[in-house]
Amino acid sequence: MAECPVTSVPNADVSASSQVYKRLDSARVMPLEERAAAFLDLLAAEEGGPGVSAERRREVAADIAARGHYEHTEEELLWGCRFAWRHTTRCIGRYFWKQLEVRDARNAASPAEVAEHCVRHVRDSTNGGAVRSMVTVFAPRVGPRGWRIWNHQLVRYAGYRSEDGEVLGDPAEAELTAQCLRLGWSPPAARSRFDPLPLVISPPEGIPEVFEMPGDAILEVELTHPEYDWFHSLGLRWYAVPIVSNMLLEIGGIQYPAAPFNGWYMGTEIGARNLADMGRYDMLPEIAAKMGVWERREASLWRDRALVELNRAVLHSYQIAGVRIVDHHTASRLHVRFEEEECAAGRPVTGRWDWLVPPVSGAASPLWNRSYDPTEYSPNFFVQTQAWR
Ligand code: ARG
């Protein structure tokens, strides 16, 4: 665990909250009533939170005893989602966890209604470029299966695999793209590297349905470079808002398998991974060639030179387009602030070093020489099996 950088004498609240955290380790096997009680304790201990009445505790216990289930109030859902973001071990952007907006869509009852909420999420979180962190929560799982959004993110580009194995577009989406085509999706007549995928939504019982995302809901940024005029001719672009839609949100023992959420981009996600990875858009050789630095010799560091310029292009383009984005140095500093605030509040700081340290200039980040406790506390967002498996 990261050393607490703030010297604070533990007070009553602090020890209360560390007692609470002992029961929130998601790896522990606990019956629903205990999970619910541990969540209510966490909520009650939250400074500035809504508190929990004794009556509410009795009601939750009674509902679980009678129906094997209970329903979160709007406030429990709001704070539960915020705690889930706070507890996520892979996110460097958690400093802003209290700003998360929550859309309660638990009453959406058809795939079409779920799709409508998803489109609204895209529009409202994009907010003309002033990106807002949001989560839209659909109905929890009560039986063996729940609602699923098959997409990894609400906006992503198709990857069309041809018979020779080559992929046009995003190779990470080749499998979902094949599923969409199988389900009857008709892609644009002229396929490109950057065709937004439709939404695929399946109800707890029944078959998946495909919904085209209205083009005007998706904000995209064309990539240009602050100095290289030729950069534009690479024809690169990316969408404005990453809205992860395939993870399971768990709050107080209740599982929400469809709960798309977003922050805003850190530049390296696009510039050092999506457009750079060899298994993704693999743009470094072309960029290095255009820069005139490509050579067979790795020791020339042509990859690194191309990486830096691609990352400059990403940050530059989002900035001039007025789309909120953060560079990895600023994001690292804000994460340190987050760690300090968590420590000061007497809460354990968790994280996964391999996810938190930025994928370029890792040792230039203040996170590099910290170590992290990877415990997954509840509430949290969890990886779940792909919906089509
Ligand atoms: N890394 C993913 C991508 O590049 C997005 C994950 C969520 N990112 C975020 N900044 N909230 O598309």
C-alpha cells in the first residue's frame, strides 16, 4: 500500500472507516445481508454523505429476508457509484470521484429503451467537448442473467477481418464486429478504419438487438500536429469520450451488469495504445517514416520519437477542438493528490501499479516509485465475461 504521506493522528472516524473496510474486500465470501450492511456502514461513515437511518437498515434486512433482494435508493445508488469509482484499482483519474453524475435508468424495460439511454449518455457526457463523468445504471441482475451491453465502449470503431486475417479498423473490435454482422448489422457501403459500431443490447431473457448510434451523437477529433503539416494527411481521428460499457457494477451485494461509465481521456490511452500498439492501429512505423527517422536499427529509437510526436498530436488536437483531455504528467500528479486525500480520510489507498503508471515516460511519473495494494473493495466495477460467451 502507498505510504500515507499525511501524518494524521487516527481519530474515531478514521478507525471506524478502517473497521468498515475490513468487511468490504470483494474477495470475501459473504451473504447478501452482510454485504448490504457493510455498504450501509460505509455510507454512514462517509463525511458529507446522506447518512443511513436505523429504519432504512431494518427495511433492507427485511427485504433481503423476504425476497432475497433489495433496491437501492437514489442516494445509495449515487454514492455507491462514486465509491465504486474511488475503489477502482486501474483508474488514474480518481481524484474527481465526487463529481460523478449518476443517471438512474433502472426502469428501462426494453432493449430499445436501454439504447435510448445509452445515446443520451453519449450526448450528455460529451457535452459539446466539456466532458462530464457519468454513469447510467440499468436494472440489477435478479435471476441467473441480467441486462448486457455487448459493446466494450458505447463508441468504438469496427474492425473488419478479411479472409487473409488482415483487419480494417480496430483489431480489438474484430470479434464484436463479427457478432454485429452476424446479427444483421449493415456497415457503411464504403468501409473505413473509423466506422462507429452499433450498440448491441440483450435483455435478461431473450435475444440481442442491434441499434445504430445516431451520427450526430458522436463527437470525434481529427488529428493534426502542432508542427508537422503532413500529420493531417495520415487521416487519423478518435472519438471524444471513452464510455466503458461491459463492466459489472457491484454495490452492497447487488450486481448491475449494465452500467456504462465514463471519464475523459488521458492522451496516452489514444497516442500510446489505441493508435500505437502493434495489435491495434500500429501507426508508429508510418509516422516515423513520415518524420524521416525510420530505420531498421531499433537503437535509433525511431519508435520512441514517433510515439512522442503522436502523443503531442493527440493532446494538441483535442485541445484545439475544445475536447477535455488530460496529459499523463498532470494525471499522475492528481492521482498523488487523490492518494493523499484518501489517506487523510483514513481510507486504504488501492491501485494496480501496472495500470496506473502511464505507458510512456513511466519513470517520469511520480507514481513510478510508489507501490500499491491491489485489493478490490466493494463497491467496485468488475470485469465480466463477454456477453456473447
Ligand atoms: N483505455 C480505453 C480507451 O483508450 C478507455 C478506458 C477508460 N478511460 C478513461 N479515461 N476513463 O479507449
